[in-house]
Amino acid sequence: MGDHDTIRVRLRAALCADDPWTALYSLNTDRPGLLAGAVEELYRSDTDHTAFRAYLTWLLRSLGEPGDAVLLRLLATPGLAGDDRRDLLRTTVVRGLRLPAALLRTYAQDAPASSGGKAGTGGSPAPELVDAMGLSDDPSFAPFLGALLEDPAAPRGRAALALGRLGARAWTAPIAGRLSEVTGLDHTAFTVALELMGDPAAVPHLLRWLAESGEERVYDVHHALVRLTGRDPLLPERASGAAYAAAVRAAWADGRTERAPAAVRDLVVESGARARFSVDEGAGRIRVAFDPPSPGSSWPRWDRSLTFDRKPLYRVGSLCDTCELGLTLLDWPDDEAARIAARMRGRLADLDRLDTALLAEWSPVLGELETGHYRALLLDLPLERVAEPARSWWYRRAAARAEADGDDGTRPECDRPEDYWPGAAHFQLTAPVPGGRVPFTYGAFLPSQPPEALDPAAVARHAAAVAAGERPAAVVLGWIDDRYVEALHEERWLVGAILDGHHRLTAYAAAGVPARVLLLARVGEGGADGGLEGLAEVAAAYGCRE
């Protein structure tokens, strides 16, 4: 039996298993081309492939370029059944693939609409077709998509996002002018579409709508104004509801849209190990920002990334508090990010306390952060360097949850340590921090430069300084993340990115000496406690002693 026949047999066995999802997940995909070919053959030849449709398209989505090629070939098949076409088109959209414009025009005429009518005969087109048009890079679809903005029965939010992806600025004013007609996720989609356009012509419309809009729509409008103008005014810490809406309206009431120079305000040193400050009109060169909406997603704002100069470093995931936290390396930042943090280095060689003069000296660097309220903590953290997925808290916390649920400790075959791995060797607390409301806090600091690029000589110099009793400090931009995973497990993380001090932390971890860390943590976003409770617990356990 050849490789092709073997893979085909294994594919059929997985599809017929008691748990097809686990069986498919466990298939060996080190030869994705052969597996993609087997999926295509089954899709084309099996009379009962409709029973397997969801499994087959999911598998194609996971196979990268070989799966993409099969998707495009299947969609070009003449006489494709309506259900097959919709399912394949939906999968193609999730993959972000560009379909030929001629094929999409045929679908617009012939494909069944989401309402059951015909898209070419007055019915509303299926959302996945609208998404595909937005990914086509073909501006000729703009009039068709723009007409959907007027139809309450159409997927108007998806149409607005499709226009945004096409950069069809002729539709900026129509989208902005209809903000009063849409609510909920459609309202969010309209404002995100304006952000995708990047068209300053939307700003006057947004300012007018901000003064009139209901409380629940203010966040979307404020976010779009910040993205389109670059101006990011400071709002009160932990403001929510009516107070938040009033603060946003007051911040934009004068119509000013030019960004003022960044300013560090309200600087208070509470002790040698704790301080707080606010950044107004922050440059935002280092920030957590929403990603562009994923094609095919129902949520216009969902995933976020930690970015350096707008270049994503780590995907942070969603704000959903019942979802699991997991960071994923996307790319390393340009050298400028390291140069920003290095401007603090002169006073970090043996840092033993915080004071007003020190933080004022660092104000130009702090102003590179995004607008918001911050806590500065000087900590001595017991850290270890982790290079193996099975040793990382990202995976070990899953085993801890299983134990809490009374499981026998065996993990499903498809639950692999590497699936939780953030993509780079990093530093983590040697043990979770004990807590009160949440039993303990996991801690992980991730690098902002490739670990393999570290200079051994620099590590040796810091190791010698540590051995001599000095305490060179690393700088970490971090935050507390609270989750209620699957509405079953309260879970708290202290997570952050190392801005400066990769060599220092490596030296501390190798010596087994608690690492001196200056933690800069943004708090108070969205009216939540912003992790103040978690930061207080970390400071109580590991605050630098005066």
C-alpha cells in the first residue's frame, strides 16, 4: 500500500471514529500535500460526503497552502451544490483567501442568499459572500456592497467591513452617516470599517455622532476617533457607564483633533517600591491594540496584540473573560523598540528604590506608552528560564485545572504542551503567587528580542555584578489578566513583555537569585479594577524591601 492509499485509509478511519474531531486532530500532518489530496478526492467522489462536510473543510483549513489550493479548486467546480458552496466559501474567507472576481460575480447572481432567496433576484447575499468580496481587492464590488448599507435585512455590518477592507473611501460618509441607524455589533462594525478606511473625512461625522449617541455606543466612537486622529486623551481611571460616556464627550467637546505632546501626570511615589503615574496623549509606540477583524468573524473587535511601533509582537487574544489566556509570538520588533527602552538604562545598573526625580527623568520614555493610568512596582522576583513547553505555566495550569476537576491526570492525546507554548523561551515565576479571591497568580515575562541573539559576554558581566551584590534591574511592561475559564476556573496571570534587561534576567535565572524588575503596569481600563488587587498581592509577596 502506497503513501496515498495509507493516508486515505487513515482519513476514512478518523472520520468514522466515535470522536472524529479528536481523531482528525491526531492525524499526522507532516505531509500536508498528500492529506489535502486525500480530502479533495473524498470530497469529489463520496456520495455521502455531506455527512463529513464540516470535518473535511475544517481539515483543509488546518493544512496551510496545500489545503488552500484544494479549497480554490473545489470552489471553481461547475455545478457545486449550494450547501457545499457556502461551506467552502466560508472556510475560504476564514483563511483570508482571494477568490477571482468573476467567480464571485457568478455567486452573486446564482448563490442562495442567507434568507433563502436568490442573491441575484433581490434577496440579501449570504454573509460569507460579502466577506469574500471585501477580500477580493477589487473595487468594482463597492457599489454592490454600498447598496447593502441601506437594507436592514442585509448583513450591513459585514458590508461596511468589506468596504473598509477594499479602502473604498467614497463610502466613508455613507457609513459614518448611518451610525445612528445601527446598533450592537453592526454599530461596532461600522466604526471599525471607518478605522480600516483610515479616512480623516469620517472625523466630523464621528464628533457629531458622539454628542448624540447613546451611552452604549460611546466606546466605539471614541476608539475610532483615536485611531483616525492619533489624539488619545486621558480619561478618568476606572470610569464606567454614564461617567465614562460623559468623560469621553468632554474630552472631544472642543473639537480638537491634533495630538498634543505626551505628558506624564499625577506622579505619586507611595514608597521606594511603589509609585503611580498617568500618561496623557501617549505616543502609543508600545501598546496593546485590537487586531483588524478576522474575516468571517461575527466580532468586529476580538483579538488583540502587543505592538511596538504598530508592528505586532505577541497576539494577546480576546477580552472574553471566560476564554483562556494565551500569548503567541508573531514577529520580533524592529531595533527601535530596544533603543526606546535603553534610554532608561543609565539608572538601572543598581536600582534599589523609586523616587520622583527618577520617574521624572524617565518621562520621555514613559510618554512612548499608550495613554492610561499606570503603577510602577520595584520587585525581586524568583524567575526561571523556560525553553520546554511541558515546563511552562501556559501548559501546567491546564493540568492544574484537570486536577481541580477531579480528573485522573491523563491528558487527551490532542492536548499537547506545544499547543500552549507562546513561541519563545521566556521567564516565569518559579511558583504561583498566593492570593485571596483568586487562589494564586501565574507569572510569565516574554522577550521582545530573539533569545538566541543574546550576547554571552553581556550575560557574564551581569552575572558577575549579581554575584558581587549589585542588583541591575530589568524593565517589563506588564498587566494583570483575570479570567473565569469556561465559567469554572478563576485564573489570574501577571504577564508582560521585557522592554529592557534580557541579559540581566538570564543572569539572575542562572544564578538562582531573585531578579530585580521594574514593572510598569497599565490599570483601570474599561471600569474594571484593572488588576489592582493582583498587583497588590504581587507587591506584598515580592516588593523590593527598603
